[in-house]
Amino acid sequence: MKLLKQFWWILPLAFIAFYPVTLAGGSPYWSGLLIFVGIYVILTVGLDLLMGYTGQISVGHAAYFAIGAYASGILTAKYGFSPLGAMVIGMVLTGIVAWALGRPVLALKEYYLAMATLAFNEIVVTLIIGLEWLTGGASGLRDIPSFSIFGLVLSNHVHYYYFVWAIVIIVIACSLAVVRSPFGRTLVAIHSDEVAARAFGVDTAKYKTRIFVLASVFASMAGSLFTHYMGFLAPDDFGVLTSINILVMLFLGGIGTIFGPILGAFFMKLLPELTYQIHDYELLLSGLILIIVLVFMPKGLFGIFTAIWEKMFAKADK
Amino acid sequence: MTDKRDAILSVKNVTKTFEGIRALEDVSFDVKSGHIKALIGPNGAGKTTLLNAINGIMSPDSGHIHFLGHDVVGHSADRVAGLGLSRTFQLIRMFTINNATVLDNVLLGAHMQLKPTLFESIFSRGKVNKAERKACDRAMELLRFVGLEKAADAAPGSLPFGNQRLVELARSLMTNPKMLLLDEPASGLNDTEVESFTELLRSIREKGITILLVEHNMKLVMNIADDIVVLDFGKKLAEGTPQAICANPQVIEAYLGTTQTECRLEP
């Protein structure tokens, strides 16, 4: 039991490592499903830094997902950039946009901040549709190559799966490093009481902007990974509905926990697979499960996990 | 020669109006370096408003506030904090999100020393952890100083109000301040606790930290204050030594009342 308490993280890591070759049995469909989960984990973990830790609501996170995705798509499909280079350019571009936007927008609070982020999401989608010569507009952007690093093409789903999850693990490690440091404590102080945080020397605007940039850069990375997996981009994937989906994953998994978003993304992506049998009622059932979780489990799935975990060890310790 | 000491804080002709109501009207006074100055007056006299103006939470409509020679009017609160001014709050303001503990709260006081950045948090863990350990030792030392080292891992909300105020005091001391603004720090303390709190304030003064103390507990004020300024309806009513304030008929009428039971110096 003691070993389990100390090395629990080996279990999920082993699951991720062996999943494509065992459970998925090399099936591109099942590997692909977890690629999507991984992409959404990156998005949701970033949003958790911004909302769960810093207390800044964003209803437009898909906007940064879109900037990363289209930067990668356009640069590789139209201008022959390498996917890795395009991904980095996308991250820098998104970071600059988030930085420029962050100062004025994050001065707003609550509903006003929600409205501003929502509006920015709409602006980005409108631009994608409008700039048809660049983005392909509503009919989409085609012929995006598979991801490749230094000439090694990751067109095989299993290979790409490992690449995506390696990035997911890096993102989680970075996020944990941030929240478990004085930086994370400062974010929590801003979330709790901005005025008091300022009285202790915290330049709140600066810190809010910094974490906003990090969350946006993560979203941009997720966008690039998404682009090369799909090979095709359409504006529908980046609307407010996607932003809301990310929010739901965050609350479902457990806000302010980093690990919660992982559970939330798994749950939301796998739920349709489980309810597939009763096809016609799929939406109804997933909606119902969602309401039950949100009403009866305020700490989300992660809260349930930790409660079971603590009970388990409370018994073992006796 | 203490009278000749320089003023660390100087408030000049400060006026603040809230929707037509004069919260502060032409208030002026100095706080000498190393002194404990008490700011007293009835509820609604403008004491907290004045503290908020001094530490930059709000700007006065007119007047000047000099702290260590800097005119801090118009400075944001974080800049004023950076000059070495820290404070506690009348309505306790603890950081409680994400199960923040008492120790976490005190450690936030080290923000200006640690100056955390994203880059260092991710890529320079060794350096960050080393600085954090040092800050932790210092925070525990301060919690011991206020008598709460056993509560380090507790949720701030689980402590009695009096103890939460002591956590706020430790958090302020963590910033290594040159001056402290304390807003009713002794409310919620019983008589014995007030006595040990008085000792605490004395030893803070001995460390060379200047204190501006807003307090209703006259026994505490009379015991510890080097001098007193009295506010009434936003105006300065009187200023002087504890003895002079106690004997001032205007102050007695406006605030102390006629009984004066609390208003005498302990032998």
C-alpha cells in the first residue's frame, strides 16, 4: 500500500505507454481517440491555470487553439514550413496576441471578462471565415501534411499518439511546476483577493497576463497537434461551442487541480463511445450525466478520486 | 531627542469625498520613525479610509502623503508595498482558495523577495526551491513569534478571529516592512491575549519598525502608543501624547466618553 501511495503515477503512465499496443491493439481508431483526449488535456490544463488557479474566467479559449491550428496549417500547407517550425511560430504568435490582449482584457472582472473573451473567440472565427484567401474560409483548409520531426514523418497513428502524449506529459509537468512554486501561490492570492494581493506587492496585472500567455501558448500547441492529425481545418472546430466544451471538461474533472482536467477530457471524449449503442439518445444521456456530475459532485471527478483514495489509505493506516 | 526624529510618514491636507460625503477633510499629521502612533476615533471617522489612502488602495481627492520621502499619492498598492509599507486589514483578508494554509498566507509576504517568474518556476527549480526553503524557515520563525507555529498547516478560516489577525501580522512582517499599518489588530482578543499582543507590538517597535495603529481598545492604545491622533467625522480633532489626549475635553466628548475608565496609563 505504501508503495502504491508513493508511486501511483506509474499506473497512469503505464496505461498511456501500453495503451496503443495492448488495449487499442494498434487500431488507428482507438489510438486516434486518445490523441484527441491528449489534445484536450493540453487545452484544459492551460485553462485550469487561468481559471482554477488565477480565477480569471475565459469563455473563448478555443480562439488560441484556432490561432495555433491555423498558423500550423497555413505555414505548412501553403508555404512549405516544417511542422515543428510552424508549431513554434504559432506559439510565438499566440503568445504575442495573448500578451497584447491580456493587459486590457484582464483588467475586466467576472461577467465582463467572460463577455470580452467570448467576443474575441467570435472575432477569430469571423476572421477565419472572412480571410478566405489565407484560411480557406468556411470551406476549410486542405492538404495539411502529417507531423514530422527532422525528416521523420509521424503519419502512423501510434507514432503520433506517442508524440502527442509526450507533449501532454511535458505540459502537465510544467503546469505542476508552476502551481507548486511561489508563482502558483501568487496566482492563488490573486484568485482569493486581488486587493490584498496588491497590498503584498503583487503586480496583479503582470501576473494575470503572464499566466494568460502560458495558457494561450499551451492552447496553440494543442492547435498545431490537432491540425496535423486532422489534415484538414474548418472554422466549426474553433467556435464558442469548443470553448464551452473545454470549460465543461474543466469543471467536470475538478477545477484547480491540474489532474482533474485529465479526467474531464477522458470522460467527455469517451462518453460518446460508451453511449454509442443507444445512438438516438446519445446527447440526452451525456447531458444527463453532465448535470448529475455538476450538481452532486462540486469538486468534480478528481474530488471523487481523492475521496476514495483517502478512504483507502485511512483504512490501510489503521 | 526622540522628538527631533524624522517623520517616516507624513500626511498633508488629505481630503477624500465619497458621493458627497466627506470621509476625510484636510487631515495632516506625521509619524516619526520608530514610533507607534495610534489613530483613534468613533466608527465612521475615516480611519480605514485614511489607511487605504496611505497604502494606495485608493487615491485621495487632494493632499499629499509622503512615505520615506516618496509622494505615494497615485501609486498603486503594490508599488507602495515595494517601498516597505505593509498592513493588516480590519475585515480579515486571507487567501483561502485551493486549500491555502496559514503558512501559505505568511509565505505570500515573501512575494517581493522571491519575485517568482514563469521561466524560473519551470527551468530553475533548484534555485526556486532553495529560496523557498529559506522563506519557509523565516515564515515559521514569524509564526512562532506570534505564537501560532502549531497552526501552520491549518486552514486560516478554522482559526478564531483573533488568531487570524495574528496571521495577518506575521504575513505583514514577512515583507520585511519599514512601517506597518495595523487596522484594529486587537479586536477579537480577550484581556490576556491583549496583554501578550501589547508585548508583541513592543518587540516589533524594538526591531525599528514604525507602526500606525488603528485601535478601539484604549487600554492597549494608552499602554503602547508614543502619540495619538484623533479623527472625528473625517477631521483631525486632536493630536498629542496619550496623557494630553486623555485630558482633552473635546476628545472626551466625541469619543472617550465621560467615564474614562479605560483611559489611564498603567503604572
